[in-house]
Amino acid sequence: MNRLLGFFIFYGCLTAGVWAQTSGDQLRVATRIVKPFVFEDKGKLTGFSVELWNEIAKQLNLKSEFVVNTTVRDLLASVNNHEAALGIAAISITAERELQWDFSQPMFDAGLQILVSAQAGENSMFANVFSGILTRDFLLMIGAIIALIAVPAHIVWLLERRPSGSLLTHRSYFPGIFEAAWWSGATLGAQADQMPKSALARVAALIWMFTSIILIAYFTASVTSNLTLQQLRGDIKGPEDLPGKKIASVKGSTSVEYLRQHNTEVNEFAKVDEAYQALQQGQVAAVVYDAPVLLHYASHEGKGKVQTAGAIFRKENYGIVFPDKSPLRKRVNEALLKLRENGTYDQLYKKWFGGNGS
């Protein structure tokens, strides 16, 4: 009798955690938005991981609801704190995580990948120079210089249009102002072969010459910086090229751990979409993250804007995460095996990634 009572007490303690992770009669499943595994479409969650879990739940005759978390850390914390019975998205199985959580058998073979801007992959030197200088900042700088040339041109025209034997051959505004503008531009490039004749005009010319030296130095430094950054981007062909460059990744991901281990400067973002934006704005040289996520983006929303560099590296597997010693783990593993055996898994894999997942 005592042994039977002890068994029921033990079983009750084991299953109490699962019941605490339910909402009404529905099991809470932690997830996070990471396309194409989990994303929202027309107000509903969809994606490979969502559809895979729905098939598993159908096998186990379970009702469940998804609880969306912002980051991997938040998802793992919600599972660890028994706020959810399990978590599924694109969660890498690592030795460090196995110490604190339980994982299902691998549900997806993955790894890390590098994403660079599309122009960074061009091998042509002309393409690199062209894309490096024709930026918004460069064009604004050119506009500012043209506007500045007009200032000393007007000053010189006003002061030189009256004296005889002056710098200008025409005293009228047109074409006199064009002569003055030509002198102003030539002075900027240190190519002027004449000087104004009036005293005030010469003072203005002297000030413009000193200003020109500063403008040319700043302009040269800016163009050189842009071309250097462009060249650095184009040099990324694999993980060995990452050290010494600014790389974007997602907070709490295994890619951040990898980059830090290899002495790479990491800019961490809460969402991978923010990392894409930083890449396209030139704030970072590349994005390093889970290969399936980057490959999907490069072939869909980012097509023509970004491209992958090199092969997949640091191979890893995704799994479904559970609290330690969860009684659900074995049942989920059995259901996952059945889905692989009856072809359902391959159908889902082909739908979202092409090929088959065997």
C-alpha cells in the first residue's frame, strides 16, 4: 500500500510541471518569429516549425497554443520556468544547453552561413569602385562642393567686374559669372593660373584657397574610407575572413558565441530583420546566422540585395526543447519518428526548403 501511494506521489510530481504549463486544456508551446520556421501570415502563425508541431500534436492527440517570445533567451527561459511545456522554432542543440534543458532528437540539420550585400560579391574592381563612391553621402558632398564654389565665384564677380584689366573679360552677369565659377573651381583643384586684381577680391581668393585645401583633404579621406570599406566587404568569402570586420548577428544565438570565440567584432540585434537592415545600410560587413534562415531570405525578400558567401560551416542541429526530465519528451520523439517514417516530415521539408529532409 505504501509503495503504491509512493508511486502515485512520484507520478504526480512528475506530471505537475506539465499541467502547470497548460492554459485551460491547451498545452502552451513557446516559439519565436524566425522565418521560414515561424512567422505570421494573415494574422496566423505558420512556417516549417509551426506545421511540424501541429502534425506532432495531431499524432499525440494534444491541443496546444503558441506563446511568441522575442529572443532565443526568452524562449528558453519560459521553458525553464515552466511557463511553457516545450519550445519549438529554430533552436540549436548544444552541449551547454543540454545541461539545463532536454531536447528532442534532431528535427532539422542546419549550420551557420554568411550573408553579404549583393554588390560586395562582385569581383570587378570597376564595380567595387562604382558602388563604393556612388552613395548618398558621396552625392551630397558633391552637391555641397558645387554650392560652395558658387560663393567665391559671386564674390569675385562683384569685386572684379568694374576694374579694367580684371580677371573677368565680361562684366555682365552672364557670361561673367561662368568665368568666375571656372576660376573658383580651378582654385579648388589648385589649377588656377590667374589671380583677381582688386585688393578685396585677392583677400577673398586667399580665404578660398585655404578653404579649398581643407575641402580637398576631407573629400579625399571620405572617398578613401568608402572604397576601403567596399573592398573589405568584397573580401569576405568564408568564416576565415570574418575577424577584423564588423559582423551582425542575433542576440543569444550560437552564431554570436562562434564569432566571439573567433575574435570577431559582433553587433547584436534582437531580430534578424534588424541585422539585414544594418547590412543594407552599410553599418556592418556581413551577417552571420543560421543557414536556413539566411538562405530563405537571400532567395526571397532579399533577392538581388544580398547573397550568401562561402559554404555552410559549424554544422548543428535544431531540436524541440523541454524542461529537464519532461515526461513529454519521449512521446514527442516517438511522434517525430512516425512523421519521418510515413513521409509527412519530407513533405513539410520539401514545401519550405525544397528537396527532402532525409
